[in-house]
Amino acid sequence: MILSSIYAIMGLGGQEMIFIFLALLLLFGAKKIPELARGLGKGIREFKDATKDVRENIEDGLKEAEKSEK
């Protein structure tokens, strides 16, 4: 669902996605694409972990501020 909304925002259809995939295949080759995807996945995971940590720190700070006000 999220992926389809991203495609709609970017205006990408089926033909454009196929063209992008073929261009990537020609540029990087079949052996390099899984390595690129793996690296991208690790980067996204690290970003999500960092945002989760920041969110938890903010929530903890708000809870401590509420306790100190009481």
C-alpha cells in the first residue's frame, strides 16, 4: 500500500518501472544488484533504528518533565 502511493506521487507507471529496472541491470550487472539492495536495506534499517532511538529519548524527556512538574 505504501509502495503504491509512492509510485503514484512520483508518477511512475509499469513501463517506467521496467525501464528503470533494465537500466539498473545494464549499469550494474546481475551480480552487483543484490549487493546494492543489501546495502540499501542496511542503511534503511540503521535510519529506522536511529529515528526510533530519537523518538524514545524525546518521549522519555517528556515523561520526566511531567513528573518534575507534579
